[in-house]
Amino acid sequence: MRETSSQRDCPLDAWLTGSAAKAGRYSDDIYFRESWDQACELLPDPELILRAYTYVLIKPETVATGRVEPLLTLIRDRGYLLLDVLPVVLDRHRTRALWQYQLNAAPLATLATVDLIISCGPTAIALLAEEPGARQPGVSASERLSAMKGGSFGPRRPTDIRTLLGGGTTRLFSYLHVPDEPADLVRELGIWFDDTARHRVYRTLAGAGAGAPEPEIAEVARRLERDVSVTDLDLDRALDTVARTVAAADEAWLRQVRNWLSGEREAITLLDLVRWLSGLTGVPAWDRALIAAHLVQPQTPERAPLL
């Protein structure tokens, strides 16, 4: 017999998360609660399915630098099948919802830079099924892939997906996001999709392996990158572009930017510089985002993250 909604509104099962702090937060999280209620309704065995499937967020910098095909190929080579690719909108509201328990610690200049980056191009979600032969006992599909992506902070291993993609000149250009464990998968599906769209996603997971052909990675890459001009992440080139473009009245701002990048602290704040870059006209968005990302690179959290 299906459990009722009131039965589902209870402490998180241990297989969803190994974090007591996360279990406490998510029990009151509206994105998790809505998505979990729907998962329990639609999935014949929520634990089996949510441990065997996951997704990867293909971030704007991945599309803009032509790295969609290498990213999906690296993931496939690690034992994941591509089920579907869904365009999504990564705006400032979803960004804050997705990472709200970590971004609470971020300096305001970092938040403004993230907003600039996500405005530069399209994003998509690739739904993934972990191949049975690749599974590790006691480790969910989300946990295994998350462990292989490489962290946003600190050194990365040569085998990490972010290392192999290359070109990551700052931690804010991280190319991909993966839920850390099944509880995050449930919650994040609640952020990305409304009730109707999420219903289709859960139905896709429930019916995965029913004979639908796997999308061709090369075709997925062509579709996502079709209307996007490929860019590079060269800071010196971006600074030169700004220098050739800005009016004389803005040269003082550019000088402040160069001083900050060289380690010379100025009276003007990083937040003011990022806001100037965000509003600068006539300069490609990715050049402005790249400079801002390098400006805020040395910043450290201002407080403890909630999770």
C-alpha cells in the first residue's frame, strides 16, 4: 500500500543522507519536501531508483568553451549511461536555492560574480543511469560521481573530471555540478522542475532501461553549442579587450582592476569592481565574467556554511 503524504513527512531515511545536519535541514526544506512526496508517489522503489540514478548540471562555461562532449564522454567512461538532456534556466534565484546552505558563507562580491557568470550562457541537465557493473556496494550513483568530479576548492587529483577538462583558471569555472547523495538529488529536482516537469523526470527514472536508445553525446553537444560562440578563458586577452573598449572615463576603473589582480589592495571594494564589470557595455560577457572570477578568487568564506 502506498504511504500517505503525512507518512512521507517524516525524518529522512538513512539511505538518503549520511548527514544528521542535512537530514534536519531538509526535513523543513520546501524543495525537498515537494520532490520527495512526488518521488514516493511515482517511483515503485524510491531507494533502489534514487541510488541508481543521478544527474549532472552542464554549466554555462562548459557550453561556452566547447567542453560538452568531453564532459559527457568522461562521465560515460566512468560507467554512466545518458538517459536524457533537458535545458534548464540557471538564474540568480535557482543559484541561491541550489547552494543556499553553502552560499550563505560567500562574500557579496563572490555572489555578484556568480550572477555574472550564470548570465553568460545556457545550461542543461543530463539525467544519468549508473551501469550495474560500475556500482560500488553501499555507494549511490550520486556519491560515486560526486567523488570523481574534483572539488571547487583546494588541489585536484589528475584523474578528477574537472582536472581532465582543463582550462579551469579559477574555482568559479567548475564546469559541472553533481548532487552529493540521494537527498540532494531529490531536493535539487525540486528546485529545477515544477510539479508537471518533475513528474516527467520521475517517470523517466522509473521507466529507465525500457529500451529507449541512449542519446548520442556528439549530437547533444552540437545541439547545446549550436548558437554559442566558443570562447577561451585567457585573462590577459580579456583585459586587453576591456582596455580597447572602455571609454576614457572608465580607465580609472580598469586601473583599479589591474591593481587588485596584481595584489595591490585599493580603497575601492571588490564588490564595486564586480558591479562595474557587470554593467560594462560593449565588452563580451565572458570577458567580464572571467575578470570578475579572477578578482574574487582569493576571497575566503565570511562565516561558516550552514551545511
